[in-house]
Amino acid sequence: MLRPVHWFKMLGQELHWSFVVGVMIVYGISQGLGVGLSRVSTQYYMKDEQKVQPSEAQVYFGLLQIPWIIKPLWGLLTDTLPILGYRRRPYFVFAGFLSMITMLVLSLQKNLHLAFALLSLMAGSAGIAIADVTIDACVTQNSISNPSLAGDMQSLCGLSSSIGALVGFSLSGFLVHIVGPKGVFGLLSIPAGLIILVGIMLRESHAHRFAYRGVNEKLLDAGKAMWTTLKCREVWRPCLYMYLSLAVSLNVHEGMFYCASHETPLIFFTQEVVGSIFSIGAVGSLSGVLIYQNLLKNHPFRGILFWSQLLYGVSGLLDLILVLRVNLRIGLPDYFFVVIDEAISRMIGRVKWMPLLVLSSKLCPAGIEGTFFALLMSIDHVGMLSSTWAGGLLLHVLKVTRTQFENLWMAILIRSMLRMVPVSLLFMIPRSDPNLSILPAEMLKTKKGDDMLETGNLEMASLVENS
């Protein structure tokens, strides 16, 4: 019973309590709770307020990925351009204010045009992305200085995200029913305010002098370092795998959502039920984190990805059983079956995702940790964008609309078959011990004359002029 307490205490002692609390706020409250609330509210906002088709909704949700795709820009700024002597804290404050303002605009503005609504949602997504890349920089730095704790840190991130998502999804349906999607947007300004708090309390070394005139040179050096790292065989092969594994797994979620939330379909769930289904999915995701942390974190990446990808493809067929109504023939009610489907799919998806996160944290060279980890995550988001838009095109071709779902089963079958493709690409993933470094030793050393990193337990110091 006390094992989790000792685990948190150990992380706090090794990595400093402000880092641990910052991870819990950014991943647990902002991304977990906040995204849990915003996902359901945004879906109903697009469906009921903006009246868009499922294929169009797929495209618009893809646009919300753009701030995450340009994460290397945010990472480059936080790595090379300190503000008032700090490299992390001001970016948390800016991200919090950006998200807070956009959520209030969406909540208070009546009859907002679709274009302005999308811009506001993208700005709010940008605020979350900036906070994410800033905390990722701290996580990645700790993964380099404490490689044996890399799995524990990703587990902390995953646990925080899953628990927050569980709470967010549990409340989302009820809140959408009570205050509507726009009311939920107003509530989302609270998690944004907590991001500002992270920027205030995070312990970080202060630089008294900084050569702003050398920023362009530093940006150029960082770009060269990123390109040099990407050319490394140990780096570009896993990056290509991560992109392809996401891109070929087509996303047809909006087709399923419109089918389940339509007023007179074969399957119908209320707003509260939709939120509860997503909350069960969050439980499955949390279970995946616990399984990885306690059973799989010391196993080679390739073995975990082989079995998890196979199971991920098979789990996609559960949606096919639901749409074809096979579950009713064997006596399983829709809600019970959907809950099982969501929990299993999310658990497998998280188990598949965790080793890729740990692997990504080990591919980052010293000095540009935030930038390079952001680049790796942006590659993942490009994969998700490709998956979302390709899924939207598939729904459009199969004529799945707001009221027509006859061909939805074909989209699910095609998606499930394509999920098996990444198994044939696993040769790109290293076989190495997950507790050891992957990059060559020279890439993990900080140049003494470059002012890139101050040795310490937590944060990287600002780029300081040594002359």
C-alpha cells in the first residue's frame, strides 16, 4: 500500500518536488483533466453548434494538431532564448495566459464563426503544446542525468495524464449536459491558470547575463545539432517507425462518435453516457501505464511493440462487432460492449505508446533536449494528422455523414487491417536494454565552451555569456 508513496518520495528527492508537481499539473490537470473535458465538449460543439459533417470534423480536428506539429519551434525557443534570465518559467506563464484567454473567448462569445472558433481552439491547443514542450525539456534533461529513472519519469507522466483524463472524461458528459460545450470551455480556463502557477514555483537557475546578440548563432547551432543527430542511424530509423506506425492506423473516430450520438441511429448514447465511456477508456489507459511500469519497463522495446501492435490491430475489430450488431446476437448490450471495447483499446494503446516515449527521451542529445524531444513528438503528431485526415477522406469516400452510417463497418475493417502493417517495420527499433543510453557517448556530453548546460539535478541553466 505504501509503495506508491515511497515511489513519489523517491522521485521528489532525486528530481526535486517542484519538478514532480509541475509534471502532475501539466500532464495531469492541463493535458489529462483539461483535454478530457475539452475533447467531449469540442466534439459536441462541432456537431451541435457548428453543424459540421463527420469527415469535415476529422479535418478540423486535424488542424488542432498544427500547434503540436510545430513543437520544435517552441522547444527551440525555450532551449535558446531565455526571458528575464529564465529558460522555462516564462514560457509556462505565457502558455497559461494564452490558453486562459482563448477558452474565455470561446465561452463568452456568441455565434462565433467557424473560422474564428477554429483559430481560438488552435490558440488554446498552442498554449497546451508550449507548456508540454517546456515540461518535456525538464523530463528529457532528467532522463539524461538519471537514465535509470527514465521509465519512472514517463510512468509519472502517464499516470498523471491517465488519472486526470479519468476525472475529466467522468465529468465531461455531465458538464456538457448541464452547462453546454461553451460552459465547459469557460471551466477550462482554470487548468490554464494552474500552468501559470507552475511558471511561478518551478525551481530554475537564473542567468544574470545573456548574449542576446548571439541568439541567431545559437539557433543555427541548434539546427545543425538536430540535423546531425537525425542523420544518426540510431535516431532516424525509430523516428520513421513512429511516424509510419501512427500514419497507417487510420482514425475514423468521428464516424463512430456521430453514429453513437445521433438521435435515431442503431446505436445511441446520451452526453452523460459518452463521457462515462471515455472515462472507462481513461481507466484502461491508466491500467496500461501500471502494466508497463510494473511488468514491462525493463523489457526490450522491440518485443513490447511487437505484441502490443498485434493486439492493437485485433482490438480494432471490436468496433466492427458493435457496428454490425453482433454483440446483440450474443447477448451483450451496447453500453456494456462499448465499455469493454474502450477499456481494452486504451490499455493496449497506452502499453504501445509508453516504450516509444521512453525511447524518444533517449534519442535526445545534450544541450538541445527540449528542442529535439519536441521534434520527435512533432513527428508523432504529423503521423496523427496524417491518420486523421486520411480517415476523414475514407469516411467521405464511403459516404459516412451525419445521418448515414451504412458503410461505417468498411472504414473500421480497413483501419483494423492497416494497424497490422507496423509489425513489419519493427526492424527499425533498436534491441538495446531500455535502461541504457542509445546515443553515442559524444552526443550526451555538453560542450564546455558553449554555455549549453549547467550541471545540476533538475533544470538546464540559461545560455550565459562567458566572455
